[in-house]
Amino acid sequence: MKDLFTGIYTHFATTPHTSFYNAIGGRLHLEEAPAGTAYPYATYNLVVNSYDASWTSNFEEANIEFELFSDSTGGATQITSMYEKLKSAFDNPNFLIGSSYKLVRFRRTSAELMRLTDAVPNKVVWHYGVNYTVLTRKAK
């Protein structure tokens, strides 16, 4: 999975930067953001990973969740814009996953928008959880 995580971040950070990179000021973190990270930002993490070895191919399927966070006082406008830019960057992308795996599919499967009223005292934080199914094949 390390190669997949590296591939996701490299795709995110490659110049010229995508509109998603610019929308979150380059603040994409694996698992969780450091304390005090400025809004807006995003995290990504592995939800589940499965392996299917057959006599023809070795596939790995992973569910990756991107979590977008915004404290914009303008309601859900900023976070929905971030979501659209995430989709633009990661819906069916083409990027490398190290030398051991080939990316077969990177498909968005679900998304949920929430208003977090208790996350930070005296502040409303918007959260978008976006899930992708990633299918990789072991390189021959």
C-alpha cells in the first residue's frame, strides 16, 4: 500500500498543480492532519484492502477515503467546490504506483457531506467524505 499512497500524493502534488491542489493550499495528509493545520485541507486513508490471486493475475483492491475539511462561513459553498475539484483530479486518473503495480481502476463509489458542529469549539466545520475503489494488478 505504500506505493499506492505515494502514487496518490505524487499525482496530487505534480506540477502544474491541479485545481484541487490549489483549492486546499497543498494541504493533503495521509491519515490525519497535524494539529493546527489551517483550513481548508484534506486527508486520505485506507479503509480496507483485499487481495485476489488467481492463476492469471494478482489483483489488489483497496478502498481509499478522501476527507475534505473547510471552516468557511459561507456555508457549504467552499467544500462543494473542493469536492468538484477532487473529482476532477481523481476520477479515473492515470498515474504510476511504483514499479510493482499497474493501476487498473480508480473509481469514486460514494460521497457524504456533513456539517460538524462539535468538532471545534465555536466553529462550524464542513466535512466531505469521498470513497474510491482502487484496483491494481501486480506487474509482470
